[in-house]
Amino acid sequence: MTKEELLNGESENIEFKVQRTEDSSKYMKTVVAFANGKGGTLIFGIDDKTHEVTGIDKESIFREMDAITEAISDSCEPAIIPDIYLQTIDEKSVIVVEIAPGRQRPYYLKSKGITNGVYVRIGGTTRHADRDMSTEMFYEDAGRSYDTVVCKELTVSEDEIKKLCSSMKDIAIEHAKDRQASQKVRDVGANQLISWGLLSVDSEGVTHPTNGYIYLTGQDPSRSLIQCGVFKDSNRTVFIDKRSYTGPLWQQVEDAFQFVLRSIHLGNRLNGVYREDYYELPPKSIRELIINAVMNRSLLSSSNIQVAVFDNRLEITSPGGLMPGVTISLMKEGFSKIRNKALAHAFLYMNLIEEWGTGIPKLIQEMQERNLREPEFIDMESAFRVNLYRPAMGGQLKDKFVIEPVESKNEPVETENEPVEPENEPVETENEPVESKNEPVEPENEPVESKNEPVEPENEPVETENEPVESKNEPVEPENEPVETENEPVLLSDSEKTILHILACYPNMTREELAKKASLSLATVKRSILSLREKGILTRIGGDRHGKWMVLHPDRTAK
């Protein structure tokens, strides 16, 4: 190691010791933790608090090296063979002990036994590993996955197997690329599930499920669960919404995916001459990340997969760190290693996985194409997290509720309900209905005709023959009222602010759902929505049944 590397301070895989202590257990726990993880380096002769190079006495330095080697050999099981050498820093000698990642995990201290003597590195500290973590290490290094372990105390009937196979085939057809691919979806049966590792048959012919079968079918609600939440800011202080999804694993994935789509912003852009919806984050990559979290979660961990939406990012966390031999840099290059192999076979059949190892490179490329920040990958040893950063609109994402429609380079794109303002010229209506500023005015009984005469300018009210013109949903405000300028701040009541905040996250909500969510009466919600629309802050795109809400000009709201 270079001098700079040695003096950079302690980290996840580097630890300093002033000198070797007589009680070797004080540093032997770290040796075991390095072997159970990604390896690491112990350096004797550097103060762990001040990082001062104290050095080792030259007369005893070789005896110290022999003592360290002997202690590691006598204290650890299975055997750990360190690489020990001297290095000179500032004319002082230190002892460097390098521990390679082990291939016979779990490693443990003989004096404590395998139950209490297994240690791992988490966040730069050495911690005791529980029984579940030790068990997973054993299966990983034995080339087996824990989802293939048989639950001998449970059995599976033929009807249950047929039901599962039928459901999986339906999902496979639904997610096929095209009609031709859907026609090629083959039937699966008990033998296929056995070959995947989801079922096992004992010597007496009794069929038993494996951990993967239990997890796939959602029969273990303590582990077969995806937790989703929306938070107000960029931390976990205030919940806006939270859900827990159970049931069959493929349905959990779909529910979590739809939860994210409801919680992020949706705009639109032109694709040729057509307008299409455009999410601020790539939906296909979001689905793949949720599936990756399922495929690589530790079934031994009591924690659950968490999908969290913040105002600046989407955060997906899966229990269990990276598999041995997998690094973040290798992942970015397309290298993958599946933790739950039986589940992966089932998801591959259901067309929920395309090609192993391609998801992360595609994700990075798509985020780059959208001019978004590169995804952040965090290995926390006991969990793995991916952060997708949302676009910072207007400099502050929290100050803007919706994605602005993507505009054509040649001409601006107007939404269907965008008000068209006259520019000091009279508007002529030739047998056409009079329109209000925000939405078409539809007469209740018959169209209002102007009798072939031009409509008077804006400063004079438009008069019909005997009765005022009304829209179906709300009255038309007289046009001679003062018009607010675009930059003038709009004062909002507390209920209006609450409704805006909720509709920004859930644009498809009905008034009844909104009233329940906001803890307001239905009458208050209707009155507030009417007020917001009159103020030009809220509009409705589409009809009542299939439409959605869009928040306009949030920067005009008074703070």
C-alpha cells in the first residue's frame, strides 16, 4: 500500500492499531470480519485516534509479526492465511496485515464458537453477525441459494401447484413482447418447479415447498412484503402516504411499481404529431430495480424491501448486501450475481426479467439520455440501496409540482385546456358556443348564437337573449373583473394548500378520495377546487372519469 492510502484514515476495509495487545481477541474480531466480507487491512504502528505514525520497535518487530501470524492461526476457524509485511512511513516501520475475502464462510473465533463468534464489517465498524447472516454466508459459499432450502414441515397439494402454474402462465402471456411471443409461452408443471428449486419431492413421494415457493406465493407475510412510502421532503421525517403490499410476489412488484408512478410527476411531450405521457423517471428502469430488489433480497433478514419517494429522489432498498465477488463498478459494466436463483427462474419464465446483467447499464444510459444525475448505488453490507435522482425543476423541486410539457423546438406546445387570451381584438363567434377562459362552455339546452354580430370586447359583458351563459360545472366569471398578472402571488387557504400538495402527487384522485386523504369534508374539497381553478392554479385534463388534475404556476402561490 502507498503512504497516502495508509494515511487516508480508517475505513470499511482499513483499521489502525497502535500496537499488538496481549489479548488478541481485540483485533481478531476484525480479522474474522474482513474474511467474512470483502477483505481488509490491519496496520500496527499507527494511532487509530490521531492517525499519528508511532511505528514498531525495530528490535521486536519480527517477533511481533510472528505473534500476529500465530494468533490468527490459533484463533480463527476455518483457517485464515494473512499476508504480513513491513512498510516504512516517515522513517518508522509499521506492520501491514492484509486479509483476503474468504471462500469458506462463515469464519468465526474458536473461543466463541460459530454461534457467537461470527463478525462482519458494517460501515467501518466490526459487528457480531446473527445466526441468519451466518447461515446465508454458508449457502452462498456452498454455491446454493437459500430460496432452494426445503421446508420439510410443509406440503403442497396438486391443486395448489396447478393454480400457481396457471397464474404464472397468465403473467408470462401478459408480459410477452408481442403476440407471437405470447403464443410461444409454454405450460409449466410440478417437474419444472422442482427443477427450478421451488419444490422438492422426498423419498416417500411427498411434495414439499422450498423457501422460494413460500416467498413467491406470499405465504410468509413477515418477509414477503414490499413497503412503500412518500415523504414530504428529502428525509424520512413526515409521511405523505405509506402502503404495504403482500400477496403473490409478482403482484407485489406491480403494486409497488404503480405506487411509484402515482407518486412521481407526469408530463407530456410530442412524439411526431402525437402527444404522449412522459414520466420524470424512466418507468421501465423503475420496474427493473424493484424486481432486482426482490431477486437479491436476503430471505434470512427480518427487514423488508422499501420503496421510498422523496421530493428529490426515488430510493429502493433491499435487505442483504452485494454478493461475494460483486462490486458496484462491476455492476455498472453489466456483471450480475443472483442471490435467489429459484425465484429468478420463475420471473424469467413470467417475462419479468429480460436478460440478466443488462438492467444497470441500461438504467445509467437512460438517465444520461434524460440529462439526469447518474444513479447512486450504496452497499451497506446488510442492505443495498439505489437512488434515482429526480429532475430539479425551477431550481427547487419542492417549489414546483408538475413537469412542464416538453416543447417542440419549432413551436410551443399548448395543453388542451390552456387558456387562449385575446390581444385587444374582438373575438368573433360565428354560430359557435362562447368559451370561458379555462374550459369549453357548453350550453345546457341549445347553443348560444351571436346573431352574426361580433362579440363586444372584453370590457363589456357578453349578453345572450334572455338568460346568462353557464358552463356545466361552474359559473362563468364576468370578464370585467380584475385579471391577475402572471407574476402576482396568489393567497391560498390551508385547505387549498393541502389539496394542491396531494394532487401534485396523486393527479388521478377523485374528489371523494381527496376528501378522505386530506381529512376534509366533500363540500370543502369541491369549494376549494373551484377556488383553485378560478385562481388559475389548478386545471382538469380530460373528463371526470378518465381525466387527471394538473397544478399550474405553483411559483405564484404566496409563501
